[in-house]
Amino acid sequence: MSKTQFFKILTFGATLMLSGAQTNIAAAQDASADHIAAAKAAITALTVTKNFDSILVRSAEQIKANLTLANPNFSDEISIAVDEEAIKLASRRADLENEAANIYAKNFTIEELNEITTFYNSATGKKLIQSTAGMGRELVRAAEIWGAGITRDLNDASSKVLTEKLNSNSE
């Protein structure tokens, strides 16, 4: 296969993969510009879309790995081509922010969004965001320990009651 044929296949394959991964971004909602601005401020304060920053990077890495596996002799060319195309697509990250703003605008009033923004931009709000993951892990562990204790105590109590009932019935 020539380099020209390879790159035609690469371009076609990447186009198919990327088009399949795209989401259908909804048309602008009926929210006012002020409502959308309030929603974007809340989203920024909440950092709710921060975890999505790695989507394009992960997609590019996956595409490079798949194409390199199929065509190991062109790994450098694949890496360069995918990286260049990923950079071109980076501007589309704003589409996700707009969609998130529309979702928040549909679910909260401007006043509520402003309250959310004010709280999460405060020292306490920022601490809550930073602490949530660690506290969540601790809470899951506490629930597991609690659940094990409840299961043990329920088993012991039920066994005791059943033993007493069965012993009184056999007499």
C-alpha cells in the first residue's frame, strides 16, 4: 500500500470513527442570553465539565493505538496526523459547554444559578468541590462497614429468634 492510499484510508477511517463518536448537540433552547450566561457561570463555579476535558485526548490516543496496531510501519505519520486533526477539533469543546449551559438553564432559574455560582465561588464552595471525591470514598467505605455490621447483627438476631421458635415448636 502506498502512503497516499494509506492516508486516504486513514482519513476515511478517522472520519468514520469521529462521526460515530459525535453527539447531536441540541439547537439553542428558549433560554435568554442572561439565563445562558448565568448557567455558564454556575457550570464554571461547579467545574462540572472539567472531567470532560480529556475526551478529545483519550479519543486521539485510542485512534492512534488502533491505527498503529493495524499499520505499525506508519506510527509516526499516524501520531502526527491524529494530533493535527485533534488540535483542529479542540475548538468544538465550546459546543459541550453550550449544551451544559442549556441543560442547567432548563433546570434552574437565573436566580438559582446565581446562588449556585455565589456559593461555589466562595471559600466553602471551593472546599466542598475539592473535598467531595475524598469524602465520597470515605462515605462508601463507612457504608460498607455499616452494612457489614447490620448484616451481621440481622443474621445473629434472626438466627436467635428462629432457634428459639424452632426449639419451642419441637417441644
